[in-house]
Amino acid sequence: MPDSSVDSAKTRDRLIDLYYDLSPLEQLMVQLFSVIYEPISRASFALCLNQIGAQDKNGKLFTAQTLKPYIDRLLELGLLVQGGGLGPQCHPLLAEVATRDAVRVGRFETLAKAVQEKFPVSTRWKGGPRYFTSKRQLIREVRIGIYRQDFKFVTQQLEDYAKYNYSKEKISITEIFQEVANNPFDPDWFRHLPPEFFENGLASILNDSMLHLTSADGAFALLQTSVAKAEKQDSVLFPVLLIEQLMIRGRLSEAQRELERISNLYSNNFDALWGWLKFLRGENEAAIAHYTSGLQALKKGTGKKKIFFHGMTGLFFVLALLKQGSPDRLNEALGYASLSREAKHWLSPTYTVLERVIKLQQGDLSQKEIILNTAPLQQQQSLETLFRSLCLYWVDADAAKRHLPKVLEPFFKQAETAGYRWLAMEAAELLSRFKSRSSYNKQAIALQKSIGVGSLVNLIEPQEAWELSLNALANMRSEKSQTIAPKPETNQRLAWTITYYSNGCVLQPREQSINAKGEWSKGRPIALKRLKNNLEDFAYLTPQDRRICSYIKSYSYGWGKTDYTFGEKAIAALIGHPIVFWEDSPGTRVEVVKGEPELLVKKGKNDQLTIAILPRTEGE
């Protein structure tokens, strides 16, 4: 737990002790302030206090004069706080405790009605949507809905705020629920919430805990209890959430047992989770197989061709492909990373840096500088911090040594304290590379042994620019040497025909079939639009065919018309393809080859090496 969280917990405990030492009347006042939630003038508070029938020691309604000693005392104790130019309000660390106490003694509804009557929310018109004057007023109403257990009311407040409020202060139900339910977390109160609040709220608290490395032991224990007591639930949300938490916490044996259990209970496809587990345990090929099966099931279930895993499981599929490292696997990883980056969800920044590392592995040396310029100089959400750190280390170990210790040392401490031992293990392994005389090496070894996995730090060895250049050349050669023919059992294949012009070549794909004599037909042309938008319909395509099709571009022009054509790089992707013919002579095979580049290494001043590729490319 970060130091600030520890300090907050200590402050809250002190405030709770002071609160329960108050007189019943003073407790009532604090409860009312907690329901009002926002700063309020003393005169307005007196009106609200009188609305519920509270009386002073003389049995009379309160005035500003008789209320003053009470407010001053509560401010002095710190149970109320007051900012400059504002009225008093309940201390934020005490607000939920006081409101829950009002619920416990059966007083909450009286307080809530008085608050809503004395401080009503304006409406756009009579009976119309509500117009909130501030974000805190919205939170006040949502809190009342949560404590009333009225999910429909809460949803309506958020819809009105989003549609009709001019404030630029955006807020979600997740953020508000965090403030309400996790300040502090009370399992006895929480478990009695209706399902809509209980399920989404518990998932929100645990995900926030993982991303910000804050302790959520109470929420995690409640999740375990909820999954254990129900042999089978209507939703797999909790079992899957539990597995994800166990994985990040480094409790892989427990994760496997739960995964085996739900695989037997539910008809859902859990291959992605199995892939994640296999990958962490070093079974890379098995991981890729599970992930591939899981992705196929996802596409079939959603009816979408361009889709990828939305949660964090997908990150480890990309890593598995990156670890395998062949040109085809790198292309596959690049496709998934690009698709996830474009999806604009919470993991998009992480996929962005992974995409750059993949391109660098493929020989795009310009990506290195971009990765160095986006080094994690401060801690972000946990997965982004870790993956950015790993990517920086893989790209430039010296730069990682300069930038990462100040980020990863507090990260390691927080992850370990909060119980996220897998995250702590990876941070310790990285730190051990930068601080050889520290205890991080022993801590990393101990965590790896305890968890039963190796580290991702060794997934890619940091390489110099000249090594990356050689790798790029090796990949180019391996692509040429691959003569990937269709599977023997297929009765269809894609043939390519070329028409040569002085200013370039025109490609035309044709679908060929085997006839009764075992001979391939002349083939029928396939529209480029189909190959671009419905590639999955052509199960017989080879990986090289798919690479060529990836260069199909669309151009829109007048009256909503769209034209499809191959980009300039398509002809290069055709190099080494075994099924290419002339368009005007379909029986004549064509071998597409490329000139072999040469790597020229020169020794210059100060023993500096200069590397160049000959012949020089255009623009050099």
C-alpha cells in the first residue's frame, strides 16, 4: 500500500474513534453532513437539521447561535472540514462510515428526504431531466441512490448529468462507487447490496486495486467467498475475475484449479485464460494454440472478423507470438497489437508500445527512438508501467538503467504490499539488472521460485542497432526461402497473375479448384473488396497470401463509390510465391525474385563502425 494510503487509513481510524465518542446529537449532525456531502452554509444546515426535528439542549429548534458551538467543536476535532470561502462538510474519510451508521440505526431515509427537500436538484422543466449545479451535487444524489439500493435511480442521475449538464467535469459510476464502497471497504455492508451494485462494484474495486497497486484484501476475500459458496453462478464474471486476480497475484496453482473447475461447469470457452497460464509457465506453443482456439471462438460468437481479446489476457498472446519470433508470428502479433491500439480502450497505450517493439524486431529501426522518447518517467497504471519498462529494457538496457529505478522501486514496494506478487517479481527482476549490489536479485529469485514461473525480462535480449539490422536482413531472407504451399488436403488455392507494364505490375488473384482428374482449374477472379473485408472466408489462404492481401487499399470517390487496388509493396510480398502466372499466358509460371542486398561495414574515425545496405534505397 502506498504511503499516502497508509496515512489515510490511520487518519480514518482516528476519526472513527472520535465519531463513536460523540454524543448522540453530535453523531446525528455528522450523519446529516455526510448525506449532504457537499459544503453547505451553517444557516442552510440549521434549516435541514430542524427539518428532521432535531432540538438543542433546551428542547428548541436550532438557530445559527445555538448551532455554532457544535459546528466549532466538530471542526476542531477534524470530523468536519472547511475550505476557504466555503461552508463546512463531513471529512471525506469519515463520510461513508457516518452514512452507513445512519443506515444501521434506521435513520438514513429521514436524513435523505430532508436533504432532497431542502436542497432540491433543478430540473430542465417540470418533471423533466435534472440539471446539476456541480459534480458534488451529482455524487450526493448517486450516493443516496446507492444507499437506497435503487440502481434505476442511480442510472438516471448519470444519464441526466451526461446529457444535460454543461460542466466539463466528467465522472462515471465506477469512480463514484469507488468513493462510496471502498472508503473504507466494509464486507458486511457490501454483501447485502443488490446484484447490480454487488457484481460491478466488486469488480471495479479489485480492478482499481490491481491497476493502482492498493490493498484490497477485504474485497478479494469476499470475491473468493462468493465464488466458493456457489457451485455454479448465473454469470462467469466472478470466476473469471478471481482467476485474473490469482494470476496477477502470482497464485498460479490456485488459478489452475479454478480454471479446471469452471471449465467443467460452464459451456464458455476459456482458452484465452489457459493460454495466459501456459505462457507464464513457459509452455509457449501450447499457449499460442489455446489463444488461437479462443480467438476463433470469440470471432464465431460475436460474428466479427476483426476482433481481439478486450481484457489483459490478450497482452500475453502478443508476448507469446513475440517470443516465438518467426516472421509470420511477428506479423500476427503486429496485427493484434494494431487492432487493439485502434480500439481506444484502457490497454491501448500498452499495445502501442508493444506494436513499436514488434516493428523494431522486424527491422524498423526508427521505432527505437520513439520508444526511448516515451520511457515511463513516472508511474502509470500498473500494467502500462510494467510493459513500458520491459519494452524500454528490451530496446536499450542502458537507457532503462538511467530511467527505470526511480519508477520501479516504489512500484515493487507497492505491488508486494498489495499482494500482487507476479507484478512485484517482474519489477524485482528488472531492478536486479540495474542494481547488482542490491537485494532485488534474491527477492526476484525467491518470488520466481514461490510462484513457479520465469520472468518476462528475458523474453527479448537487448540488441544493438547493427544486430537489429542483421535480424531484419535475416527475416528478409527467411521470407524468401519460405515456399508455403497450400495444405495437401485442400481442393482450393489462390493463384496470382501478373500483367507487366512499363510503369509497374498489376496483380489479379484467382481462386482455383481441383477437378476430377486432379488438375487445377484456370480459376475465377476474386474481387479485391472481398479479400480486404472478408479475408476469413478464404480458409485455404497461406500466410503469404494473407500478407499480400494486407496491402489492398480502398479509395472513396464521388457518390459514395469505393475502389480497391494493391499498394506498391504488394509485389514485394509476392517474392518466392510458388503459384504466380502471366495474365495473358496462364499456363506460364513466373518466379518473382528480388536482388540480394549487401551489408557494407566500414571502419571510420575513432573506431566507429558505419553500416549501409547496398544497393541504396530511394531517398538515402
